[in-house]
Amino acid sequence: MSAASYIVAALFWIAVLWRLRSALFGDARRRAVWLCMAAFASVWTLKTPAVDYGLDHSGINDLSSVIKHVLAIGGIYALLTYVLAMYGSEDETSDAPQYVRVSRAVSKIATKAAVVTVVGLILLFSFAIDRSRPTEHFITGHSGDVGMAIYMSLVYLYMGMTAVVCAYQWGSAVRRTPLGLLKAGLALMCASMIIAIMYALLRTAYVIYAVITTPTTHVAELQESVTESLSITLFPVLLLGLIVPAQRAAVARIHAIQALRELRPLWRDMALAVPGPVMLKPSATGNATLDAARDVLRQDQPVQDRVVRWVHEIRDAFADLAYYGPTDLHQRAQALAPDDPEGAEALWARAALAYKLRGDAPGTTPASLNSGGGNALDTELPWLRRVSIRYQTAGPDAASELMVEGTPA
């Protein structure tokens, strides 16, 4: 089991580092998830033989046990806070769904219960448990000690009740959620809470048994093996459940970055030609590859927001360029690319941009433009991505056939 504790601790610390940004810049729910992961990462670090040995030889017997239990309560409370925030509601209407009413009721006592549990553990550990000699296993080593029984009952009562609430909320959410990563994540989290309930029940039964009689070595080793196996299963399943739904965000971010990469050639030229509506100017280090990477991967704005902004800025630039060149410029571009509307749009953009850059005065009547994907982002974005690809493929000289002498209308 010692190797497993190192592996689980490492997995949790990786998740803690991975979600650090969401904790620093996200909302309260993301911070609650991060705090939960950080607490459990610390618990499993304390369960590793090296750290456990160091604390238990610090001069305070069973110090690692009370620290683990307090951290576990903190992690469970953070997890409960996340669940209540997800499925609670500030709406006080009486016809709210049952899962909302459950969250409201639990929310009223959640913080108080956590504080009472932690304070109770510290007081019992300090004054009610005989710790005159070190123990290898906390419960077995204090068999017959009523103070230990009350202490551990507080731990497992809080753990079990929280697991019941979380299992109910996630189980009901599974039924309401369509198939996908979110449903899979919810199912995994619900399964982890069922394991937690089983763990709390088995450990509570063993605590009662240890108070009544001194467990034999065989019984002690058997319960440690069974409950540790449940614990080692519980936490990775919970961690996986918490991570799986986040993969949707990761996939969405990858798609957004790909969209920015494809839009960037068109956006850059439009932003330089029509800088008025541009919020953040294109990078200009002199290195084209570095400039492109900085524009696409910059961290001063969420990537999805930047996609929306670039779409609007390209369209604003197109509206400005519509006043340059002959009023039939777009129709002539369509004639050059009759079966390629995206290619025609790209040719028009090249030609209109060239008219503006050579210093022609804008006309008073805008040319009619291809509406492309319309105004909705989910249709306009794919359209502009295709236009940008054609724009980059065509090159600056592709619109030379459209460049004729004329006076804009």
C-alpha cells in the first residue's frame, strides 16, 4: 500500500497544479474544487511512509493522524461547498426541485458542522485520548479507548453524511444529464461517494468493535487491507470524476486556439488597416512566427472571448473597407470565383484593402457584401475561418485583376 500512497498523492498534486489557474482567476466553485484537491493531496502526502514516520517521531504521538483527519474534513467540506453551489439556489420559491431544497437545507448547517467537527477532533485528540505511547494504526492502537471511539465517530459521521449528500446530488444529476463527458464525470463522482459511504460504515463498525474488545492481529490487518483498498479506489475515482468534465473546457480551448490560428492572417491585416475597433493590436516583434504565436496564445484575455472579439473586429473592418474601390467590386470578385463564395470574399478583402492602403479616398456608398454565415457566431465563425484560409492562400497579389481605376461611389 505504501507505493499506492505515493502514486495517489502524486496524481492529486498534478491535478492541484493543473487547476491552479482556475483557483486564482476562477469563481468560488472552481476554488472549492481546487481546495478539495489540495486538501486530499496533503492527506495522501501525509499517508506516505516517509512523511508519516517523520511526524510520528516528532515528539507528539499520532500527530500525523490528527493532521490527516483535520485536512480530510477540510477537503470534504470544500467538496460539499462545491456540490451545494452547483445544485443550490438563491431562489426561495417553494416549488423548487427536490435537489435544490436539499442543497438549501444542508447549506444552513454545512459550515457549522465542519467547524464543530474540527474543533471537536482537536479537543478530543488533546485531552480525551491516551497517547502515552506511539501507535502504528490509530484505531487498533487505541482499542478500548472511549475517547478514540468518539473522535473517530465524528470523523466518519461527517464523512458519511457528506458522502450521502454528494452521492444523492450527483446521482440525481446523472439522470438529468444527457450522454457525454459531463454525465460520465458525474457517474464517477457518484460512484466515489458510494465507496466513501461503504468506507465510513466499515470503519465505524471496526471502531465499535475495537472499543468492545482488543482486535486480533488478523482482524486488524484484514480491516486495514479492506478499508485501505476502498480508500485507494475512492480518491482516484473522485479525482477522475472531477477532471473528466473539465476535458470539455480543454477541448473547447483547443478548438478556440485552432480558430484563432486560422483567423489570424485575416485579422492581422484587418486590424492594421482599420485599427479603430481593435482592442489589442497585433504583435510586432519583427519575427512573423513569434508574432503569430503571441497573438494566438496571449493570456491577457480568455481564448474564447478573443475568438468572439476577432470575429467582430474582422466584420467591423469589412464594413469600413466596403467604402473602398468600385461599388461592384464584390460582384466582380464573385465573377472571378463563381463556385467559391469564401474565395470571392477573400479576393474582395484583398482588393478593398489594397485600395485603402494605396491612399484612395473612401466613397459615400458601401459595396454590398456577402453575409456569409450571418450574424450568429456559430455560423459566422466557420465562415470567416474559411475566408481567412482562402485569404492566406491567395496572397497579396491575387486581387490584381480586380484593381481597376475608378472612383468609389
